[in-house]
Amino acid sequence: KLEMASGEDKFYTVGLPASTSVSTVQEENTDLTSRLEENCGLLEFADLSVEAVQRRPTCSRCSRPQKVCLCSFLPVQPLNISTCLYIVQHPAEESRVLRTVPLLAACLPPDKCKVLIGRRFNETRYLELAEVCRSPNTLILYPGAEAANLEELALDPSLASYNLIIIDGTWSQAKDMFYRNDIFRLPKQVQLRNNLSSQYVIRTQPTNACLSTLECAAIALTVMEKNPVVQETILRPLKALCSFQLEHGAQIHHSKEHLIRNGLYEKPMPKNKRKLRRMELLVNNVKI
């Protein structure tokens, strides 16, 4: 508000520094007025009705939209296995559209495939998982120098059944979860020794040897159950998923290793020396 006193050579603005001119105040008032008019214009949109977005109906078994349901590629009856599978899943995987864990779970009996979602798994909160990790018949599938090859491991026939823990997430997420949860280093650590290339071609893998969670579970269960039908049955819906996506515009994703080796990697090379060193190892086919 301006209060002007006449009878003198100049005007004084009350509440503002003496150096502030009337033109400056008028410009500020004009700017304030335009902003108020702008906000009033936005308020008009508040009266517009907003239609609620309805999600597509989802199949209760395969967790896919009903129009693209994959249940016809699932086994009529869940596979009869003795191994109990524990999937510890990073929360970010739960929101991904093209997930493999729901397809994996749909192939197995509910009591043989348990999915636990989280980043940190302590003994006080996850009592069952902690007990499973302490059991002598539990294995955790995670590659590394200390891991034994599952195909070469002599399973104890005196044990009625085994438990297998698999971490579901990106490689960086899986590494973080493995090393930040002490209970995951209690079971015997195993890895897969195979030369199979991933059939999950609609998602980029770090190397040609990297497999999806579903593929790892399929191969591991086949070895532990000594039944090749297990792998064939579990991989069937994954192949159908990839075929459907490719038919409807998806592109084949080559591994990062393949792209770098063939000069097709379009992203800028990392400045971080550690990440750059990892890329060099990929190019030189050195196991990381």
C-alpha cells in the first residue's frame, strides 16, 4: 500500500526503503496482479471433472492382463517338486511390468515357492527365513569365488528335501542385498555352471551368461530334482512372453557385453574408474 504526502518535491513510500522508487513499486504490483490473474485462471480447471483410470483386468494366476494371459502355456497342474524355493525380491522388481517371478510361482505349488519382498531381512522380523538360512539343507544361489557349482554338488540323500534361496533384482540390487544381510551368508553358497544364453531377450543383461530369475530357478530345480521336465515346463511361459512382446513392437535386447564388444553401446562411457574397469573386463571376457 502506498501512502503519498503532497506539498513536497518528492513522494515517500511507507514501509519501503527510501531509495525505492514509485516506478519500482508499480512494477512489483503489476507483477503481483498478473500472478494472481494467472492463479485464478488455473483455479478454473479445478471445476473440471476427472475420469478415474481403470486398470485392465488381471489374471489371478499368471498376473498378466487378461487379454494377454499366458495361462495356456503354464502346466495344468503345478510341478511336483520336493525343493522349497524362497525368492527374496527387491521392492523395485514388484513394480516392473514384465516380471518373471509371477510366471515362476504359477508353475510351482504355493507351499514350494515363497516370495519375500524387501531390502533388509533381519532375524527378528523374518523368523522363518532366518530359520531356513540356518538349516543344513538350505542353499543360496549367488555367484562368487566361494560358491560351489551346483551341478557338481553332491546333495545329501538322507535329507528329505532342500531349500533354495534366490535373490530377485538387478545385479547391483542383488549384490547389495546379499552383502548387507548377514543371514544370506549362513547357507551354503552355490552357482550355476552353464553356457546357456538367456532367452529373456526383452530385457538387457550385463553379460551373455546372465540369466533371469525364472531361468536360474528352472535350471537349479532341474539339477536338484534330477528332472529335465522341470526346466522345459518353467521356460515355456517365458518364451511365450518374449514372443508376444516381439510380435507387438518390442526389440531384442542384446547384453551390455555384446554391445560393447561390437561397438554398439550408445551410452557414454562411465567416468567412474571402477565402472570403467568393469566394462573393460566385460570386453576382455574376464569373469566379474
